[in-house]
Amino acid sequence: MEKAAGSPAVGGSCPQKNAEILSSQYGINLFLAGLLLTFAWAVHAVGISKSHLLSYLITLMLIQLLWMLWYLCRSCTQRRLIRDKDTHAGARWLKCGITLFAVITLILDSFKIGYYIDFSNCLSPTEGIFPVTHAVHTILQVYFLWCHAKDVIQSFKTLERFGVIHSVFTNLLLWTNGVLTESKHQLNEHKERLITLGFGNITIVLDDHAPQCNCTTTTLCSIFSQGIYYLYPFNIEYHILASTMLYVLWKNIGRKVEHHQQNKTPFKFHGITVGMIFGLIVLTSTIAIVVVYLIQIGGSKIKSELALTMFYLHAIFVLALMCTAGIVALLIYRLEDRSLDNSKNPARKLDAELLVGTAAGSWLLSWGSILAIICAQAHPKYTWYNLPYSVLVIIEKYIQNLFIIESIHREQEKVNDDIKTLRIVTVSCGSTLSLTPLYKEIYNGRATRDTGEVPCLFKGSICGRENDGAGVDTEETSQDSSSVMHSASDFSFYSRNSVTKNKRRILKNIAAFLFLCNLSLWIPPAFGCRPEYDNGLEEIVFGFEPWIIVVNLAMPFSIFYRMHSAASLFEVNCKT
């Protein structure tokens, strides 16, 4: 009987497991086809043009638009039904972040439309259709994520799996397209600057996809063409963030959710002043360093070397501070006795996997630089600063990953509401009198209620004297001992509470400081400050083309790591 009763559940799970496998394979093949098409365009393959790539991306976006409209309409008709929600997915601050990136992406699309209008005589119509479609896709997708990122889909599960995974890989392909376009622009600028460092033996061939016609309004064309590349970093972050939120939605399809109250974790500036001040100092100095770097790096060999030296020294100082802060936070965790939350949570699991996976991009570049320094025959002065910089990049990410992953897995402290409001103890005539019940009595439910009596704080204090009159010396001694023991217990509670608050304050300041530091370290590579390109040593050891391929593959993951770490640290600050 038990076997027969259990068989339907097993049989019912097989189609859903098959749907999960089939949808994931569909998404992977969709992505690989687009990836090869992107690669073919990048290497100027015969018969493949940019219009073919854009047509493929437009088709994927239109399919996703149709699916999102269908899902929104169906949700609207069933809005009165109670639906399961994943309280850990689609946090409000995450939605605000993706909205900010989406707004900047819409500005980028408007620049592309203006660029197409100015060069419409020699550009394919797909280059005008693409930004329009992308703008509509962005608006609807942000609305979809705001309304349905927390959904746990329990109906039409097979169809929804294909729709969501299609959306995931569509965003990944749009991310890949943005990364490639931005990387080609950075590579062209790097090739033009490289000769200033004295590497004249490297052949410079610009990979130019500029239109072969004149612009109708030169000033606007210059603004559009230059502005597009400054906005690409935000577009790249938007698509990778959207794909992660959609992936969590896909993992939640058909999931059984445990219904429990989720504590809200609002962000507060109170108590994190020190961390914010130091973080803002790092952020401001980083912006200044990036501006000077971009101005100096292409001027002359001396200016380029000074710019590289300045960048390395600043980065070494910041990374050393981040390592120290992370170690202090981990030591505080070692002193605390708090259990970890090991419950099933797709959003938290994805966060941890992304942290470790994307950190591999920076580690690859760092180990490449270390090997180049060891194997190189000649060492310009600035390359020696690259060695401690590369070592610190590896160590800092190792420590920070450990801190973030442990933080998001730690259970939040649950404090009894009655214990939170302890009253001040009044001391009078050598006796201790409380105007409220003991916190221990409140906790054990033994508080005096509606008796009209003033509760005693310590046994045998005043109440004992009122009942017995003039007490015996031995009783008074016993009463005094009891009072001392209870007062010591109360003092111990206050002391523990104070220590806990101080630990939380330190952890919140560390999280705030690391949050701003990660934003600071996201800025240089995102906006073209890339010493991996400019110092030239790795290109001599590994060869120009191989090293450029390594950098172009690893750099997008390194950039995403910083933004994802900042988002995770914001969550840590809210939960601490």
C-alpha cells in the first residue's frame, strides 16, 4: 500500500525533471548558436555581417516579448489567486539597481538611434531596428521583474520553463554582444597607445567597424559615437543582472516553498559613518586616479609609466585595506557562536556560485601577470609594482568571498521583544527596586500582572523586609548575597548586549566600506583603465594575440565580480 501510494509522486516528478533538462538544453543551444554567430562577426568571417547577428538578437527579443506579454496577461486574469512567493528572490534594492542600469541602457539605445539616423545612408536597417526593439524589451523586462521576480510558478510549468530559460540566455547573448563591442573599442584604443610604451615590434592593425560614409551632422555623430562606449558598462551590468534574476525564477518553478515570516531588512545609515567615510575617500580617489590615468596613458612613454605606477600604488593600498577589513570581520565571526542557515535557497546558492566563478577571471589575469614577471628578461620599474598588486588581488578575493558567503548563510539573531526593553534600575537606601518585572520573569512568563503590587527585582530585598519585619542577621546576609548574585547577572547581561552591539556595528562598517571599495574597483576596468593591456610585459611573454584573448575573456567576469560583490555586501549590511 505504501509503495502504491508513493508511486504517483515519483511518476509526477519525472515529466517536470525532463522539462527542466530539455529547457536547459534548449537554452544552451540557443546561446551557443548566438555565441558562434557573434564570434564569426568579430573575426570577419566570410558571409557573416553585423546585420545577421542583430537579426538573430532581434528575433530572440521578440520571442521573449511575446512570452512576457502572455505571462503578464495570464497573471492579470488570475490576480485574485494566492500564489507562492520566494521571499529571498528579487529584493527591493536589487530591483532598484536593475532599474537604474535600465534607465542608462535606454539612454544608450537613444544614442544608437541617433547614430543610425546620422549614418542611415550606409548602415543596415537592422542597426536602426535593434535599438528600438531593445528599448521596448528593456522597459517590459524591468516591469516584469518588478512584478514577478518572486513568483514560484506552479501552473503551465513546462511552457514557463522554456519561456524563462529563453529569457535567461537572450540576456546572456545581449551581454556577450555588449562585452564584445566594448572590448573591440578598448582594444583599438590600446593598439593606438601601445607604441608609446616602446613596443614598436608589435604590428598594429585596427579592427574597425566604422561606417563607410560621411555623417550628416559631424558634432552629433561625435557625441553619439563617444557617448555610446561610456554607457556600455551599465548596459553590460543590466543584462547580466537580469539574467541572474531570471535564472532564480527558473530554478523556483515547481518548487515547494516553506511558508514562514521573512524579516524585513531595511538599509540604515545609522552606525556606519566610519565605514562610509573611508569608503567615500577610496571612491573619490579612485575616480581621480582613473581620470589622470586616461589622460596620461597615451601621451608619452614617461607619462604612461607614471600613470601605471600611480595606478598600481593606489590599488595596492586599497586592496591591503580591504584584506585587513575582511580578516577583522572573519575574526569577529570566529568569536561568535551562531549557527548557519543551510535551508534550500536558489538565490543564495547562485550568489555564492557567481562570487567564486567570476573571481576566476581576476585570478587568471593575476596569475598571468605573476608568471610574466617571473619569466620576463627585462623588467621596467613599474612592472615590479604589478607583482604585489597581482598577489593582493588573489588574496583579497579569497578573503572577501569567504566573508560574504558566510555572512549570507548566517542566521539572523532572534531576540525576544520583551527582553529588548529593559528598564533602568533605581537604587535607594541600599536596596534595589525595579519599576518593571525582571527580564528573566518576563522571558519565563512569570511576571506579576494586575496585582497592584510593585514587583521586586531581587529576592529578599525590600519585600522580604516588609513581610518579616526586623529580620535576623543571617537572613539579611542571605538576602544581600542573593542581591549581589542577581545584580552580577544583570550586569553580565548588559555587558553581553553591549559587546554584541559593538560587534554588529563593526561588521556593518566593514560591509559598508567593502561595498564602496568594490564600486571603486569596478570603475577602472569598466571605463577603460586596464593596466593588463597597457604595461606590455605580458604581451611580450605570452605573445600579443594570446594575451589579448585571455584579457578579453577574463575581464568581463572580473568587472561583473566587483558589481556582484557590491550587491552582496549591500545585502550583508542590511542583514547584519
